[in-house]
Amino acid sequence: MKKFIETISNIWKIDELRQRIILTLGLLLVYRFGAQVVLPGIDTAQLAELSSNTENGILGILNAFTGGAFANASVFALGIMPYISASIVVQLMGIAIPYLQKLQKEGESGRKTINQITRWLTIGICIVQAPAYLYGLGALGVPDSAFVLGKGLDFIVPAVIILVTGCVFAMWLGEKITDKGIGNGISLLIMVGIIATLPQAFAQEFVSRTTNNTGGIMFMLIEVIVWFLVILASVYLTMAVRQIPVQYARRTASGGYEKNVMGARQYIPLKLNASGVMPIIFAQAIMFAPSLIGRTFNDTAAGQWMEVQFADIFGLAYNILFAVLIIIFTYFYTAITVPTNKMADDLKRSGGFIPGIRPGKETGNYLDKIMSLITLPGSIFLALLAVLPAVVVKLMDVQAGWALFYGGTSLLIMVGVAIDTVQQVNSYLLNRHYDGLMKTGKNRKVA
């Protein structure tokens, strides 16, 4: 504890880091404040039904991502998800469109152009989603009387403009946190939104356990211990790597290479879960389809079965299909984000090689084989984490809101962003010759 307090004190001694942390906290506070501001023209007193209908299921996940703004009919109701969707679309289009491939190779200037394309695509997605959200409020339990100005164009047009502006403003906040704060701005906004729903979910579970005679405080303690163990497993999944040994020819004083004298051995770290949380997001998006198909053909027995089975996110059929899709998308996303052939070419150009493997194509094939082998257990572990909320609901009778924090997108985003943020802070501390927040900081040698 003393060491931790000393580390926190060291953080505040670094002026630049202190200013970045204060700016980040301030911008996150602005985002959380905006999530409570209801759209003009909607009576806040009549939103109780909307809140209750978005507590569970897929809408509950979406509401968690927006920090409750979705259920509040807030100016930030669309959250930052349109930007995430646009980023995914641009990334996938980069595989097939030569222009985007060219931009990806142009360094900083290409990155700026891609970011601009992503911003415009975000606005386009918002223009589609905003009217859908407004017209969907009635189906989610908001009565017509809650719309003070009615549902005419005099309400819809300004509300759409406000929702689009709210999303663009949230995107701007995220970019400012990335540039001027401690980094990972968009991810931090999502994480803060998820964490904002955690106290309420925990409180509801605690009240349920203590008042309904369903286990009491002791069972609640067991739930918390299991939750911490799941977090620990998620940390291991996020940080686990397979180290591929690499050797480089040592340079001579004249700048050439000594072919027979090798330099120090280094490693290529291949992550066990290189795709991060993206396979879950992809699979989650597709899981809307079976229920929709079943609703379309509900005059048949198969359609009725699909509508019932895939509407329950804690059901057996839903989670089996969900797990299979996650494994498939893990391989797919890893294949497009880990360019093993490019890694092999870069290694060859820099005079490096993997012992026992020929440089060039054979190195690329070797890296691809290793990546495929380690992706299998990584994808299975990711799928198990994704379906764990359904397991704890069925086996431990946990409240749905609290169960969502036992795995899936919410937990992995929280863990991944927390690790990245700690690493960002750690780098500042190590550059100033302080021990970091993690154990590796203690091994740093001061020159």
C-alpha cells in the first residue's frame, strides 16, 4: 500500500502527466453530464417505461455502452457506437479497396485521410440511426403524450440534428482525450459508460440477495469472488503472448553486417487474443438476425421457434450460435489485422531471421502457422467469456444486469482499456526514472 501511494505521488510530480490526467477526467465528466441531458421536446417524467425495457437483453448491452444515455433519451443516446461501426467498416473496406490500401501505406498523412473518411461515414450512420431511434421510442414504451411537440417534423428534424451533433461531439471528446489526454479516448468513453451502470447493477443484485432470501450476503460474497476470478482470467487472456525468437546480424563499425556473428536475441510477441473484443462485437451485431428472421416468418413453426429462442440472450440456442460465431470471427479478424507476410518482409529487410527458418516466404508461412495454432485456444477462451453471463444467470440465478459484467463485451472492454491506460501512465513514470504501476517498472535501470 505504501508503494502504491508513493507511485500515485510520483504521478502528480510529473507536470505533463498531471495535466493530461486532469484534462482526461474533465472531458469524461462532460461526457457523463451530457448523458443525463434529455432531448428537448420529451417529458422526462414519462421515461420510466423506456428505462425498464432497456435493462435486459441486447438493448441492455447497448444502453450499457452509452452509459445509460440510450434509456434517458439523452442528446448522447447514440453514444460513440456509430463511430465504432464506421471504423470497422473502413477497416474492412481497406481489404478490398485499393485507394484505402494505398492510404494505409502513406504513414501519418494517410492516417489523417482515413480518419476524415471515418468521421464522414460516422455522420452518415448517425443520420440513419437517429430517426430510427426516435421512431422506436414508442415501441420501447414511451407514450405519445411524452412528446410535447408531437412526432411531426418540427420535433424530428431538430432532434435528429441534436443526436447527430451529440455523437460528433462525443467523437471529438474521444479524439481530444487521445491527443491531449492519456490516450485511448474512444475506448475510455465506452469504458466510463459501462462502469456508470455497474453501481446500479451491483445494488440491485445486493438488494435481491438480501431481501428475497436467495442466499444473503454470503452468496453475494461468492459472486464477487467469482467476478474477480473472471477479471483475472480476462487479464491473462488480454496480455498473453507467444514469443517468437528472432536474431539480427550484428553491425560492424563501418555500418556493414558480420554474417557469422549474431547480435542479441529478440522476440516477436504474437498475442493469444490478437483480435481483442472485435469478434464479440461482430457476433453481437449478427445475433439480431435470427430473431428478426423468425419474426418475419412467425407464421411457421420454425419461425416461431427462432423468434422465441434467439430473443433470449441467456438462452441455450442463442449462446451456442454466439460462441460459434465468435470463434469464426476471431480467425477472420486476426487474419486481416495480423499481416504475417508483411512482418516477414520487414524482418528480412532489417537483417533479422527466425532461427531455423528461411527469411522471406517461409518465415511468413511459419508465423501464419503459429498464429493459427494460438488463435484456436484464444478464440475458445474468448467464446467462453462471452457466454459466461448466460451461465451465471442459469446456474447462480444472478440478476441480468449484474450478469453482463461477468463476461462478454463489457468486461473485456473494461479490462483491455484499463490495461492500456495503466501502460500509458507507466511509460511516463519509467521515462522519468520512477517505478511504474506494474512490476516491470522495478526492473528499469537508470542511466
